[in-house]
Amino acid sequence: MGELETSRGLNQELGLIKAGDTRWRSHYKSFGNFISNFASIVDVLDSLVENASPLDKKSSASGFLRSCQTSEIVFLLQLMTDILGIINDLNASLQKKEQDIVKAMILVRIAKRSEVTNDLLNGVACLNPEDSFSSFAIKKIVRIAEFYPDDFDEFKMRALENQLANYIIDVPDIDKRCSNLGGLGELSRKLVETKKHLNYSLVFLLVKFALILPIATASVERTFSAMKYIKNDLRNRMDDEFLDGCIVPYGEKSI
């Protein structure tokens, strides 16, 4: 409409970008931009209804214009912006390559995510060795094992509870080599250095699960997102070896 200067790279911050299927932060930005530009969008659609050609474009613009001006659309825009705003910090945290699962747990509590996610991440937070294992809670940690039935049968679940009871007495209280640990990574290394991973093999298995949890979410999601760019309609006969060779440098650009 001639109201904005147009050139490559201009006006991108307020653009109505296509929302990603798995990137909820992009939805939040799209909703916010739509609200910010609402008056301009209505003006443009109104102009298209009057002047667009061919007829199908004029008809589409007319349908969009009617939808934009309904109370339902206005209500949903505000509602979804509020909801996505609440979980935006959590989404940003879970998209990072290096995640602090304890901080993510705090964001999950704020966002009031599902019970399964809460139970899993609460249990992970209870394994955290910071502040002399102050968050340690056997029942919450055992809850993690319930999410891995292939690795923890009924017998191992009982054995895990016994190991945890001995572990919390031995590791933080008796063995001073395990004091002042800064996180799950340091705990994992110290358990191996002191060979306590052999005494508390089931506890160590849970620590490993906790460490790979961030990688098994954001990194895998990022890889699958990359696949649609690499193995597209023009390159749909790519074999697995070639696909691996393309995805690794695409997904690990920083390295």
C-alpha cells in the first residue's frame, strides 16, 4: 500500500512468518505480530476485496476479512497470546543445546505442564547433588524409573529403593570426595572416579538417563527439523549414509 519502505531484510521483526510445527516460540511471535499489525491487516484485506484480481484472490481476501472481524478470532488471538506467553521462557529453555534441567524444572512448574512431565523432571531435579543433595527424595526419584519399564522390572524397582537408601547415606555424608558437586555431570564423573557407579548401578543408570534427557528432546527435534530441508522432493532417493553425512554438519553448525 506504499506505507512502508520495502527492501531485502526490512520489516522482518513484524513479519507474519510461517509458524513452525514444533517451534512454539514461533507461534507466540506470529500471534503477537498479528495483533500489532491487526489494523493494517484489515486495511490490506479491505483493499484486496475492492481491487484484487483474479476473482479467486478477491474471494479469499473477503473470507479472511470476515474471519478477522469476528469476536471469536479476536478472543482466540488474545487467549493464545497469553497462553504462549506463559510458556515462552520454557520453550526457549528447552530449545537450547546445553540445558540446565533444574532451571527447566522451575519453568515447568511456572507453566503448569502435564503431570507426566512434572513427575519426570521433578525426579531428575531430586537427583541434583547441589547444596549437599538437599533436593533428594526417594519416592520422586523412583518415579523416574517407572518411565523406563524396559530397564526397571519389579525386582529392580525394589532394588533401586534399597540402593537409594544406602546411596544418600554413603555419597553425601560418609564419602567427602562427593561433596560440593555442581550438577549431574559432576556427579556422574565422581561416581565413576570413586567406582561407586558399580555399587549403585541402578542409581547411576538413572543419572545417565537424566543427562541424556535434554539431548533426547531438543537435539532430536532439531535433527528431524533439518531432515525436511535436506531430504526433500528433489532429493528423495538419498541413502542413509549420505543423509547422515548431510545432517551432521547441518545440525552441528557451531562445531
